Amino acid sequence: MRHRVAGAAVVAALVVLAAGCGGGTIGQGSGGGQAAAPANKNLVLMPGVKAEPFYISMQCGAQEEAARLGYQLTTQAPDKFDAALQTPIVTGVLSTRPAGVLIAPTDDIALANPMTQLKNAGIQVVEVDTRLQDQSVALSTVSSNNEQGGALAAQTVARLIGERGKVMVLNTKAGTSTTDARAAGFEREIAKFPGITYLGQEYTDNEPSVAAQKVSAKLSSDPDLAAVFATNLNSGEGAATGLRNAGRTQQVRLVGFDASPNQVEDLRAGEVSALIAQDPATIGRQGVQQAVAAIEGKPVDREIQTDLVALTQADMEANSQYFYRTAC
């Protein structure tokens, strides 16, 4: 898993990109009868990485919803966003046999086999945030509409730089479904502006320090760089550091994805031009709802997409409910 904006008004409005359910309903209703309450009410949430505000906010929403529905939820996450670290956590959960698992797979291929083991053990599997390429494993996927988020970022960047100049994308890791979708949406949309030169994307390994280094290197090779789009929280925080170290926060527009406390402060200080914020608490809540529905034999929605909001310095306080948390 950052500048005062002259044209902030263009992204100041709340932008609801996609909300609600899609893709059909799985399962059968009870036909009016009341099903017996399940004996196993244990859920496990497996975020992509520990101690990241996006996933902490998701955990908070999931915990609140699980408690409301009478379930117990525990959280297990790797120290880094890495399939090699997440896989043993997934396989280890098999021995505890929870009724349901909510998981943000850290690789859209590598996690398919361990997640299939959960499914084959009779555990209800719901994807939250990221997803596998194989759509037969999870019963439901709850996520932001990431391609549209990338397109919104491209539109925002274009307006901020007057539709002229060089722009780059900072992505996390190849094979991360959400950020790859954001980068793809950005690339398609930015191609609609002939005055903009797209310099391509750089991968940061989801490390802020690597993102800062990538920005510094790009400023050396392309000193007239006009804008950066960072596809997630760590890349955005690192990009801001790189621009700050180079003394270029007032010249290069930075549009980030996510709204961590550090990113929010950078937006408030004018060192970020705009943030495309997700709603991770709602992702967590709806993920629990889908897992519980599956456990209790109720219909499950295969696809749920949650809101995205464009935040600028002008409207950020009015939309503070989208700021990410560091503790529940």
C-alpha cells in the first residue's frame, strides 16, 4: 500500500466518484425465515501493512461495525507491504479457523494461492482495498473506484499547471491492484492534454525515502518538471520530502492520493496542491457487513465502490471527516 493552489476552486468541491454496489448479488436470502445465529463469530482483518493511517482508519471502521453486529474482530498485518511477509500471516490464520477474513492482498497474483486455502477451508473471504486478478476467490470486493481517482488526479494536475508542462507519476509496487489502476487512469486521462508531456511512472517500493529519491532524480534530469502525481500515502509523503529538500514546493505541483496526518498538514501548509482522499473507514465497515452476510447465509454484493473526495487547502476543513486516523 502540496502547494497553495492558484486554481484550487477547480477541485474544491466534494467529488463523489462512485458509490454503492455493483456487479450483482451473491447468495440466497432466507426466504423470510430466521436463520440460526452462527456459533463462530470471529473475524480477522489483514491490512496491507502495519501502522499506516489508511489501514488504521479501515481497522477502526471494521472494529466498530463488527462490535455493532455482535462479532469479534482481530487485526494481523505485515511490517511492510510485501507479499512474502503477508503470506505466512494468511496461512497462519488457517489454524485459528475464523468465520470470515477481510484482506487487502499485497500482490494481485502471489496471494491467490494462500487466499484460496482460506476459501477451501470454509472461511468467508472479502477483499478490502486491493484485490486479486482471480475474481473467483473472494465473495466480495470493497474498494474505491481507483481508475476514476487517477483520472480525477490527471484533470486536477492539468488545471493546476495550465495544461502545459512535464508531469510524472510515483507508483508503489507493480502488481498492487489499487495503485496500478490509479496510474492507468491518470495515464489515459493525461493523454487528452496535448500540451502536457507525460514522463511515465517510477516505482517507490512503497517507501517514502525511495519516493523522495525518485523526485530528486527527476528534478535533476528534468528541472522544468511541472507536477507530480503520487498514487498512495507513502509515495505522496516521500514526494513532498523530495520537493522540500530541493526547495521546489512552490514551483512543482504535487497531487497526492490519500489523506494521512502528514499529508493533511502539508496541504494545510501549501506544500501539496490537492489530495484525492479515500474513505477507508467505510471500506472497513462495508467489508465486515459483507463477511457477516456471507457467514449468516444472506445475499452478498460482489462489488462495492466507496467515495473519493478531492481536497484542497480551501475546502479541507469542511471535509475533515476524510482525514485518516492514527489510532482507533
